[in-house]
Amino acid sequence: MSFFKKIMKSRSEKDGIIYEKLNAVMGFKPKNLSIYEKAFIHSSAKKKDSFGNNVNYERLEFLGDSILGAIISCYLFDEAPHGDEGYLTKMRSKIVSRKNLNLLGENLGLIDLLVSKVDHKHVGTNIHGNLFEALIGAIYLDRGYKFCETFIYSKIIEPHVDLKKLEGKIISYKSLIIEWCQKMHYNFEYHVAEEDGVDGLKYFEIRLCINNENIAKAREVSKKKAEEKASRRAYYALQNYIN
């Protein structure tokens, strides 16, 4: 077999694998495979188009995020006629939370299609949600809004959305604590201290003080995670007063 034929055969086999994977994930056949391929290119791959523009999933992720938000907003507008703007915004945030999108992307195995020069173990947990949004962007460009709507209903709304349950779901303990303190006119402050761990990682210790009283503390590898953990502990310590 000639070198050229080997390249073409390898390319067609790769396209066939991607095609079958996408068909299984989406529930319908992709038309323009090249659009979907862009949805799984990591920036570390350093891909460029013929005009010298960077090619990776980030533009499709931006588009998919907007389409996802619009479809979820329309769903909530129809299904929650009692909800005001604040209620609808909170519910949308709960449905499309980063945690939920990461779980959806992970369950669909989208990272298996990722083209990256970085080991998949080191691209961060948000990669799963990013790829899920990029896939929505690709579906929109390839098949249009109605196909996106069908995909989102089948993967998110129908299997996972229960408005009654979502109303009581907390997606950010830090936001809840801050809102409660502001409502009660309490002073609050997150005190941060960095320290080295025995495993060589940098850790952040957070102490949450309300009205100058230590309420909870937590230690994590990022400031954001430590603040959220401290806030969660504070919520459970104060939930009889918050609820």
C-alpha cells in the first residue's frame, strides 16, 4: 500500500470512529464532521487554519453556552409561569451549573475524542463541561437550533430537571452565606492563609468570620474550593438560623 493510501485509510478510519461516537452520543447523524472535530481540539494542540487563526474548541464552547442558556431559559419561561426574573435566573444557574455540565460531559465520554498535547489527566475537571458546550455549538452550526433543542431536552431536561427538587438545591454555599449575611446586615469576612503541604502542593486555609466570630474553616488546594468548603460547614452550623 502506498504512503498516500495509508494516510487516506488512517484518516477515514479516524473519521469513522468519530462519526460513530457522535452518532451514538447525539442520537442523530452529523452532516459536516469537520465542525465537530474542532469541538474536541484543545488549545495545547496549537492547531491553526489556513488564515493563521487558532483552531480549538473555545469558540464553539462560547457559542454552545449561549445556545444552551437560551433553550433552558425558554423551557423555564414556559414551565414556571409563576417565576419572576430572579427565580428564573437562579433556576437556570442550577440546571447549567459547571458541576452538572462536567458530569454530563464525563458520562458521555467526550474526553475520549479530545485532541491535546497535554495528558487528559491534567487538563482539569472543567474540560468535560467545556466539551459538552462545544458539542452543542457544533450541533447548532451543523444541524440548527431545533436539533440543539432536541439534544438538550434528551440529555438534560427530560432525565435530570425536576423544578420542585431544584428549588431546594444549593449550588453555591458561599453565595448562600453571603446573601444571608447581607440580608441580616451581618459583617462577614473570609481570612486567607497559604501554606505548603507535605505532598508539595500549595494549600489555602480559609477562616469564615461573621460579626467577628469564627464560624468555620477549611483547607484546600485552591482558594475557591476552600471558601466553598468553609461556607458549606458554616451553613450546616447555622442552618437552623438560615432556613
